[in-house]
Amino acid sequence: MYFVTTNRPGYILFSMTPSERAAVGLTDKQTVHVLVRAAPAGSWAVVAEWSVNEFSHTELMAALHRAQEPAQPLGLLDFVPQRLRPKKAEDGK
């Protein structure tokens, strides 16, 4: 999979998936964000975040290099180490 890098305020790096339904961003505070499209149209919602020192945006993008874009945008989280994935609401945590 490839990423399309674009300029987005608040991010040093902002790269979207080919479908533009998900993105990986790096903030100026060295925080990695995984984002998905949200309502209203054109806005983004952060679905996961962690320090770049724990798992860099480059490591995530490299892990996705030979993968197909996931059918669902949240599928990007399958390539993030388990310890950094957000807890699911149904887990009650």
C-alpha cells in the first residue's frame, strides 16, 4: 500500500491511504495519530495515538508497505502493536 502525503495544519506529516478514508499523522509534539474520516464531510477523527518513541509513523507505514489497503479504515490498527491499540468500548475498560 502507498500513502499520499499532504499538508494538514497541526501535523508535521499527514499521509492518507489511497482511498483517503484513513490517515497516519505525526504532530509537532511527536505523537502519532491514526485517523479516519468523520462527519461532517472532510473532517478527521483520531482513533489511536501514541508517542513516536513507542512505535514510529515510519514503522507503521513500513509495516503496511506490502499490504493491501484494509477494507475498513480501522483495519490500519491491525498493524499497530497490541499494547498501543485503543481498548474497545465493549471491553468495559
